Amino acid sequence: MDLFDIDPERLRRSNDGDGEWWDRLIANSPLWSSDGSSARAPFPIIGLDARQHADAPGAASTGAASTGAAGTGAAGEAADSADGPDTGAARAAADGAGASDAGAARGDAAGVGGRGRGRVRSSWVVVGSVREVAQELALVPLPDDVDMCLAEAEELLFARDRITCALADRVGRVHATGQAKQHGHASTRSWLRTAAGMTVGGAGRLLMLGAELPRLPQVREKFAVGELAAGVVEAICAAVAGLSDEQASLAEPILVELAGKAGAAEVAKAGRHLRAVLDPD
């Protein structure tokens, strides 16, 4: 189902049942042809919204918000383009049609950020979109141009680090709440190895990021926006692992400043030295 498809029949049903106002409304409108179908193709909306299953979290609210936004826009345009003595009645009816949908959208979207008014982008939708795009990317043929391969590799490395940041956030939450054990796993590390097929080292590094980033707000923010690469972030997290929150807060700005001038190896070396100073035992 296309959430952004504007169905004129839906707009008819959303308003007064008498139907005569609709014929007067579209008679001189550039939006509709003589047979009642849409004469102007809707502006293409290109986004990452994945198709949702009925049982996916946020699916119902997302659909309601998007459909409501489309219905509101179409009804408003039709009312603005109408003329004649019944313009006021038509406008009121069209506004009423959009109001109910827009109200539902506002209710679902309260407190949730989105790209546009009435559009909800839940984390579940974004994760599904990333999965779908990643699958498509893995199957697309390589470009013939080697320079293009280099450029695409750099873009993918950037994207991988942002995904690692989001993944660490979620793994950290799962670990802090002991949720992996609720699903039959001995530990969070065991869950990562079983569910994701990760190596012992890979699971350990991701778990370390998930545990340390919540108390390193500067590092977390710079990691999320792309100012720090995953290798540097791992070095900083390894340096503060085991330190107290107070010691970690002292070490963070020093290591962040160094990370702007040096690579992961230098940050790791400085982190070990700083750790020895802060926690000589």
C-alpha cells in the first residue's frame, strides 16, 4: 500500500454524504480531470520508509499520520482552487476532512520527531529501511570505475560507523537491563555470538562500546554525527573502561581533543598512559 497515494474516493467518503458539493468543487479545478480522476500526478516523495508488517511497532501510527497528511493536502488544494457561491461550504467540508486525519496524526506524533508535519519516523521504521537498503546494496553490481569504488567504500565506512553507534546504544540498553537473559542467553556477549554470529573479540568490543558510551556524552555525540571514527571511539572507551565515572569525566575531554589531531593508535597509547595516571592501582 502506498501511504502517499491520494485516493479521490477516500476524500469523497471523508466528507458530507450528499456528494453534490464535490462535483461543483472539482468542476473548474486543475487538480481533477473530467472523469473525476486526478489530473496532476502527486509530487514524488523519496524516503527510506520501509514497508511495515501489521505487527511491527509503530506501523499503525505511521500509516495514520502519513495518510492523514496526504488527505489534508489534497483537500486543502481542492478547496483553494474552487470558485462559485458554494466555495465557503466546500472549503469547510474539505477542511473538516483533513482535520480528522490531521488530528489523528498529531495524536500519534506527539513527542516524536519526524521529517515533516504529520510524518512519524520511529526507530523501528528506520531500522527496517536500513536493513532493506543494505540487502539491496550487497546485491547491486560493482561500478566499473575504480575511483568510484574508492569513493563508495569511504561513504560505506562512514555509514558503518554510524550504524555501529546506533547498535552500541541498543546493545548497551539490552546489557544494562539484562534482557538477553530473559531470552534464554547466558549473557549479553553470548547473545551477540549466538544471534549475530559474532566472534568473541567482536562481541566484546561492541559490548564495551555499549557499556562506556552512556557515560561519555561528548564521545557519543561526535561518534553519532561522524566527527569520530569507530576505531578512535573504541580506543577512548578502552582507556576509560574500569575507571570510575569521575575519572572517566576527567579523561574524556583530554582524549577527545587528542582524537582531533591523532589517529586511533596514538589515542590508544595516550589512553593507556592517562589510565595509569588516573588509576595507578
